[in-house]
Amino acid sequence: MTRKLTLLISALTMSVVVAGCNTVKGLGEDIQSVGRAGEEAIN
């Protein structure tokens, strides 16, 4: 029982970590996109 609970908690924790990484990566790509658009508007 304890082992199953530990595995469940570990799996949930890993899913949150992976989702967080994807969100941060997406945010970085959005910021780069805005920067490129700003540079093109200025030139």
C-alpha cells in the first residue's frame, strides 16, 4: 500500500514538473516572437 501511494505521488509530481517546463518554454518562445515583431516594425 505504501509503495503504491509513493508511486502515485511521484507520478503526479512529475506530471506537474513536466507541465511547468512546457509552459515556461512556451512563454520564452512567445517573448522571442514579440521581440522579432518589434524589430521588424522599427526597421
